[in-house]
Amino acid sequence: MYNVICSSCFVSNLFRGVITCIAYFLFTDIPKKRSVSTCCLINFHSLTMPEVSGDLGKLSLEEIYTSDKDGSDESGDGSESNPFKTILHAMRHAGKEPFPVIYVDAKEEGKKYEPAAKSQLKKIQKIWVRESYKGADKAKREEDDAIKRAKNLEDAKKIQITEDSSLPKAKLIKITNGKDNRNVRVKINGWVHRLRRQGKSLMFITLRDGTGFLQCVLNDLLCQTYDALVLSTESAVTLYGILTEVPKGKTAPGGHELQVDFWQVIGLAPPGGADNILNEEAHPDVQLDNRHIMIRGEN
């Protein structure tokens, strides 16, 4: 079997081989009966063969096998012994055109596989092209969203809020004592149990402190700070504001809500908060491993 390489590569490798073997002959102790030509052959072979083998590996054609009867898109690898189920998945596996030869179940008795018909490939290729465009558009949107979010976070760092010194001093209370402190400016420590954002200028926090739950409303700049944008459930916060009775027809824990005028983050929870760990579809093993969170409420 002969290996084919381009003339420039051959001359370059030949030159390097000759120079190497001459140096080897002049500066090392070798048996006199070993000829220069033998040294050249040894060194030339060692220099060229790995490169030729690598080139041949790149030139080898790949074949992908599919079988509607025996294949699997989930566990298959496209080999003859472990084929994919569909041609579409074979194209996804190839990733780009031109596709390698794709084999399907043979219709002729005695044969297991045969190359897929051109008409069949053309029809499925249209679906693959549409999927590729959608995938590219989705990746572009995600990239644009990531850039936009990074910019928003940088802009949010410039927004600073301070407690209004003209307001009455806030009274530190527990949520369970809220009814006795309506229409009073209060200060409450707790954890973000639920979080809901509505646009850029409105945010609702359900606060939990171990004695109960409290609905809190944040407006305008209070929702636009860096802390507000990265806030997640189970973060520890301190909220300041006036407790007011909810309007008729509306409901909230305790029948009142906190109109927040200032707030601080005591400690941020990991991104995604508890919902990233526990949700309605969480496996029982996950719930058991995180039972210290499960007992806190509504998960």
C-alpha cells in the first residue's frame, strides 16, 4: 500500500531527513557497517510517516448508519452495530454539509443496509436546514440577551438609594405583629420567600421571618438597583416602609402589605434561589437532601 503526499511536503521531509541522518552519522558512534543511506531511511521514515498517517485519517470518509427497526437516536452512535433511528438525527450528528454517506434499512432481502435515496435525503435535509437556522437565531438571541443583561447590570451599579432622613424612624417588628403596627413606619428582617417583577418599576416580595409572611411592594428606583436585579429567593433582606391595609377586593397575608421606601440586602442567595434546587418536579431524593428548605413552606 502506497501513501500519497504532495510534492512540496515530500521534498521538505526528504531534506530534513537527509540533514538529520548526516548529523547523526558525523556526531554519534554508530557501527561502521551501517550506511548513510540506512540512517537516512530510518530518520526519513520516522519523520514522514506520522504526518502521512494523520493526513490519511482526515481524508477517510465517514459513514453513518440508521435503522428504523433497530436504531436509537438516544443511545445510538451511528455505527453499523449501533445505528441511529432517523436520518434527521444522522444529519444532526454530522453537523454540516456535505454529509457522509447515510445508510438506511435495506429493502432487498439478504442485505441489511443500503444508501438512503436522494429524494429521501433532500426532503429531510430541508428540515435540517430549517432547524439549523432556528438554532442559529436562538443562539444569536441568547447572545444578545446576555450582552443586554450585562449592560443593564453595569448601569444598575450606578443607581444608589439611601434612607430618607426626613421620614420617621422605623420601628423594628416581627411579621406576626404587623396588625398592631398598621400605618406605622416599620423595619422588618427576613428572607425572600417569593419574588415577582412587573416591568422595570414594580416588584413584589413575599417576605418570611419565621413568624409569618408579608407582601411587600417596591417601586421605581428601588427596583432598578444592582441588588434588585440580582435578587433571588432565599436572600436575606431588611425592608423599611409603612404597613397599609390592602384595598377591598385584594388579598394578602395578614390583610396588609408593606409599602417599601428603603431596603438593604443582608446576604444574597445563589443565582436562581431555592427554586433552582426545589420545585414541583423535584425528585424525592432531592427533596430529602434539602429538607431544611422544604420545611420552610410551599415547595
